[in-house]
Amino acid sequence: MIDYDLTRIKALFFDVDGVLSAETIFLHPDGEPMRSVNIKDGYALQLAVKCGLHVAIITGGKTEAVRKRYKGLGITDVYLGAAVKTNEYNELLQKYNLKPEEVLYMGDDIPDYEVLSLVGLPCCPADAAPEIKSICKYISHRKGGYGCGRDVIEQVLRAQGKWMSHEEAFGW
């Protein structure tokens, strides 16, 4: 369980590679990286959006399939090619008038370190780099690409009384 007042969380920001997709990618014959995605992560992401949380993707990857996947889940803030992720993080804080303590960020490797050190609730998957684990308040029991996103989202929505309580959860 996450040891944090999850009722304060208004925004969920995620890295993709190693978090919402497994750390191994396949290369298409045309050279395009191909990622796997977790269906339960996807369900939780779209539900978080429907429940009014600000959900954003901040990734160094540049594959348009990533944008299409997450836009299809209702996520409007999808940042590809983010070399210095603090830029997108600061933009999102201003855009939604957020305080750092209202943000959960989940990352797994060195490019996420700076953002993780700024947010109120830094989280990572079970297979994150040791340097990342050392600064996170919550380390999921799930690996990247295997439900770690669902893990944190479900905990936040449960704490806020939004899990299994909205018609969005059941598609009504």
C-alpha cells in the first residue's frame, strides 16, 4: 500500500518505456520500435481520466503509436521525445495549477530521476533502476508493462472513493 495521503492526488504522470510497456521492445522490420501494453493499465488510465484526474504521458520515445494508444484512452497530454522531462512537468503544473504534492509520477530509469525528485509522490515499478528505487516513496510489486500503472491508479481511485463507484467504471 502507498504510504501517502492519496486523497490529495489530482494528477498522474507516467513514463512509457519500462513503466507502461515492458523494458524490452521489439523492432519492426522497418526499424520502428514496437511496444507491448497492459490492458489493465489501459482500463485504469481511461477510468482515471473519466474520474477527473489529470493524466499525462511524458516519454523520451517518439513513436506515434504511443501517442495514438494514449490519446485513444482519453489522455490529452501526451509528450513524445521529452529529453528533459522537467520541462513538460513544469508545463503541466502551470497548465492545471497543480502543486507538486498533488502529483504522482511513475518512472523507472535515470531520465525520470529529476521529475521523481520534484513530485509529491514518486513511484516506480518493481524492476526500476536502483537509483530510482532509492528516491521513490512507493515501489510497485508489479514490473513495468505488467500492471504497475494499474496498481498505483487503483490505489489512488480507491482512496478517493472513485473505484467501482462511478458509472464510468461499468460503462453505464
